Amino acid sequence: MEVGTVVFCCVDRISTRESIWRSLQDRCDFWCDGRMLGETLRILTSSDPKSRQHYNGTLFKQSEAQSGQCTSRSTIYTANIAGGLMLHQFSRWVRSGNAEMDLTLNLLASEISLCI
């Protein structure tokens, strides 16, 4: 299968996410994974050895995943924000080669955190 330089991963199951990552991690230059549960979202970006190592550490067994729906109609705006932040990370990477490797936004608490 031919893979492009850039991959955006937007799947519901951590096991699916891990399977895609394992097969593509060495075949793409920029990887961006959007995760959400309710009104909390997390954007993980991998574009260099340090961020690839960090991303590997964010994967876990499906049985350890929090239960909940990320596809509820009441949280569609959260998905839109996640998509915008993913494109923002891509834009930063295109311009400078840099992107935040781990960004979490809790809309209910109005909190944002970055892992640098």
C-alpha cells in the first residue's frame, strides 16, 4: 500500500489506532492523531524521533480505554475543534518543521496543556 508523507489518524478504538501506527510509523514524515471523549480532546503529533518515542508511550491496551462515546451529536463541535487543531499542527510542521507533540484541551474546564 502506498502511503503519503502525512497521515491524520481519527479512529475511535485505541487498538485500531495502534495497528495503524505500527504499520505506518516508519513510512510517514508527519503523523497526527486526534482523540476525544466528550468535551476533552487530545492531539498527538509525531514528526521526529523524540515525538515518535513519546507517541509510542501513549498507546495502551483496548481493555484500559475509558468508556464513552466520542461521536455524540452534542459534542460535534469538539470534533470540529480537534480537526482545526490537527490542521494547525500540520501547518506549523509545514512552515517550520515543528509541531507540539502532545496537546490536551478540556473545554468544560477551559484548560489546555502541552507536553514539550
